[in-house]
Amino acid sequence: MKFQATKYKLMNVGTGRIFEDRGWMLADPEASSPSLVRAVYENKKFTPRDDLKGLYRYAEWMPINRTLRHSCAPVTYHSKGLGKFLGLDNLYITFSGYNPKIGAKFQTCSFKETEAFSVCARLDKKEKRTLVVQSAGNTARAFAQVCSDNMIPIVICVPLDNRHDLWFQHKLNPCVKLVASPAGSDYYDAIALGDKICQDSRYFAEGGAKNVARRDGMGTTLLSAVETIGRIPDAYFQAVGSGTGAIAAWENNLRLIEDGRFGSHKMKIFVAQNKPFTLLHDSWQAGKRELAALDPDAGRRQAESILAKVLSNRKPPYSIAGGLYDALVDSKGDTFLASNDDIIYWILQFRNLEGYDIFPAPACAVHALATAVREGKVGKEDVIMLNITGGGSLAAMGKGYHLLEPSLVLSPELTADEIIAKVDALF
């Protein structure tokens, strides 16, 4: 049966204006101030689809035009080991990684696949332009794999120092091109590189947090949890670099309240960062909508020193209407910090308690949960969702892997014309 595009409109979160999505819209063209746009679905009921495979089980709340090959949905289960260790009766772990024993088969071991399968399915099959994605690592791997499997041309921009994250179980289709900013640069530099490429009309930006498909793909983690638990959790924990995943969870929480069958409450959103890169934490603790000041060179040094390098976004959607600040205020959430030593401890402890390895970023979230238990911010009987955003790489890479090397290393200081000419030569 041919897939019918999901029916939805877009809403300016800041003003409430609802309008038609006339293509790859990332903002309200009539907006007078910055705001995220949110998908407003025709189907107000949470309706998992048994007729669709993988992530597309949640297609009714994804702004997509088609389905793609090899997707996998997050897996949620009631924790026994970690829950008992922390003294929590109702801890549910939502895992987006590789662990076939529990049904999790994310090829790239990261929940960033939820973004990629949603964003790329939003694309029109007749799209002639080339997609551009900027990433600190996991997003790059996910988009590279999804675009390779589905033959979607893409240019991916990453910091050169993060290229070790670009491993794959099989060689990729040449429709995937990797461009890196130089050694010593960070995610912000990769963003600048991609922005210059997109000055040419033959290329277009994926859009990051502004893309409703990215957020609603990530929001399937909460849908997985609610489908398993049968209700909206009381608390939600995740490690964040941009905070987009937490925003996505908050948005789906609001949709579930509108549905009415899973509770009328807003779960508290708790997010974590890896010290010393603490931009979101510092901004929230200051009690202001504005982002805290961060010197670019200091930010690069901090990004180099943390284990969870994917948590080092210097340009997060925090202040914008509908962004992380609003999500934390509305949900009465909070922020936590984890050191590199904390992360190592919880990587090892989690493996002992749950039986599989996780990435540094979700280990940061586990530390946040443990801290919240110790500080009394969550209780023994609270229903808690712990978003484990990646893991299982030891098992996946044990089958053998290939590294994707950059086709180009370019300084973002080059002019747009110089950068575009070099990228053009790759195709």
C-alpha cells in the first residue's frame, strides 16, 4: 500500500499563528521575532501504526512524505538493575542503540537515526538540491548511513577532530560527501562551513532544531516510552548539547495531554551537560532567557576537554521562542552537570547493571538521574523515563567497520565562493 503523506500544518510557537507548510519551511515567513515552528497534526490521537516498520510506527506524528529503508524504533523497558541500584520502582529506560537482545538495532548505535529517518522522509522524492547537515559526530553518522542506504545526496560538515565518530559497518554510497573544518575547530565552525555552502541555491540546510521533522523524529523516544508505560512519565532525563531532544520530548508531552488518554500532567524535564562545557547549565542557573556569555576560544578548549563531545554546541536553541528555556520553565525542569570521571563511572556501572555499553553522553544523563535521586528531586515511586541516546558500539563494531574519511578539509574563514567551488568538484 502506498504511503500517504502525514497531514499537518505549522504553528509559530511565539505567536500561535498556524500556516501551511509550503515545502522545506524552517520558520514562519511572517514572524517579527525569532521562534521555532511546531507541527500541528490533523490526527490528535496518539496512533502507533502496526502496518509500518521501524520508526514509522509513529508516522502519524511525524511530518513526512514517505518512508525509508532500515529504520528502527527506540525500545523502552522497565529497568531492574539500575532501578534497584538507585532505589527507583518505576524507572523506564528508552534505548536508541544497538542491542539485538532487547530488539534495538540502530545501525549507527545512536538516537540521531530518529532525526535522520524523519528529516530525510520529509524530503520530496523530486528534490534536486543537495542536503547539507552540520554535526559534532553522531548526527553525521546517522545521516550518512540513512542517506547512503536510500541514495539521498548529502554534504556533511564536521570538525576534523571528531572524524573518528564516522565509522560504519559497511562502505557508504558515494552520494555521501564528508567535509571537515580544520584540527582544533569545533561544532560551531562546522556550522559556519555548512552555512556558507548553503549560500548556493543548489544546496539547502537541513535546519537543525528549526526543522520540525528533526524534533518530531527525536520525539519518538517519548512515544516509545508512553506506549510501553501507558502514561506520561513524571520525569524525563537526557544529556544535551543543543537541547533539541528535550524540546522534542516536551512538544510530544503537550500533544499527549491534548490526546487526553495518557495523563494531563507535564513531566519535569531534567537535562545534563559534561563539565567544563556548561553553556546551557550556566544559562539556566542564571535564571535568564539569554544565553550566558562564552568566549569562542574558551568554548573550543572546553569542547576538547570533555568526553561527551556531542554535548558541546555553542549555538543551541535555548533563547528562541519554543526553545529549551521555555521547555524547562513550562515543565519545571532543571539542569545537572557531570565530570569526565562521573561519566566513566556510569559507563562501567551501567554495563554491570543493565548488561550493555552506552556512550559518554547518556552516561552523563545517568549521573544526572543519580544526582536527582540523591537531592530528592525525584521520588522512589515516580515514573521516570531515562533517555539513553546511544550505545552498543562494542557489539556493532565487533563485526568490523569502515571509517569515512573527509573528502575535504576547509577553513570556515574561506569565502563562500571558494568553499562552494571545492564542494562542487566532489560531485
